[in-house]
Amino acid sequence: SQQGEEDPQALSIQEGENATMNCSYKTSINNLQWYRQNSGRGLVHLILIRSNEREKHSGRLRVTLDTSKKSSSLLITASRAADTASYFCATYNTNAGKSTFGDGTTLTVKP
Amino acid sequence: EAGVTQFPSHSVIEKGQTVTLRCDPISGHDNLYWYRRVMGKEIKFLLHFVKESKQDESGMPNNRFLAERTGGTYSTLKVQPAELEDSGVYFCASSQGTGRPYFGPGTRLTVT
């Protein structure tokens, strides 16, 4: 299976609710990033969390990282219809020299 | 500071035709990466340049894809001949050293 697997694959919620997406990975990392892609468009970098950090906030986003479990979560609070997109985690390892993306979670926020 | 730019933003071609995608990295970034997301699936790594050299091209799907980075500045990704399954969004990213990659807006390729 691929490194950087997101869970769930699809999530549908009502506007105003919170959305939680999880990501698991297999190898050691230097940092982990979360991205958003709106339908057929470019990648938007949301947040980067380093391997020595456990939690990070940015606006309505909260990211956690548990290196012992090799997992991360992205929480979007008070969701909006505009948050509808695909969300990806990407792990970066210096030895590999590249970012490896997970399968992504498709989030639908209903107005 | 200008970000990573990609051209074109959208390309529609017929099966069998050739398409060339271009990526201009952030000035001074030695690392340049190509990724793609096809058929709404996962984002897959294609290859990595360090300056003008191919550091890792393990993700290139087949010999219909050719990437170049002459002079270590901009890069092109040519698909020849294009197949239906090549449709998707092609992303380019650049970074300096071990810094995080900065992604471009992507090129949406539609093969009909």
C-alpha cells in the first residue's frame, strides 16, 4: 500500500460542522504537509508540520502529528461550502529527496 | 517573489498528438519536481531534477514522457504521443535544499 494514506477517502458534512481527515505513513519523515486541491485545479499548500512538532494551528485548521504512530490529522472547524475540495497529506524525507502524497480525502461541505 | 508558474493552464489535445508542458520554478531553486494526478486518483511523483540533472525519474510512466531542464532553469515535460489515460493535472514544484516544495498552479491536460 502507498505511503501517506488518507482516511476517510470521502467525507460529506453540513456547513458549520467540523471535518477531520487522517493520514498515515510508513517511513521516517522530516516534515508533513497538507494540501488542498479544488476540482481540477492547482494545489494549495495549507500547513507544514515538522517532525519535532506535535500540533499546529492556522486559522480554522488544526494539524496534529504523532510520529510514534506515523499518523497526522487535519481538522477543519466551522466548515464552509468553499472548503469543498480534495485534501492531501504529503510526507517529505530528506533521503528520498521528494514529497510523497497520499490518496487524498474528498470533502464535500453542503450549504 | 514570483511563485512557480506553469504553462499552459489547460490543454486539450487529441489522442496521438504531442503536448509540451512548461514549468518555471522559483528563481534560485535547484530542485524541480513533476507530479501528476490522473483520473481523480492519487498525486504521483514523476521525476526530480537537481539543476539540469535528473536525480530521480522513477515515476515516469513510460517512454512517451520526456522531461528536460536545459540550463537548470525552466523545465518541459513532453508527452508524445498522448493517450486518453494521460488526462489529468500535471503539477510542477520547486524547492531549495531541503526546504518545502512550492507548487505551481498545475496544467490540466485533456486528451480526447
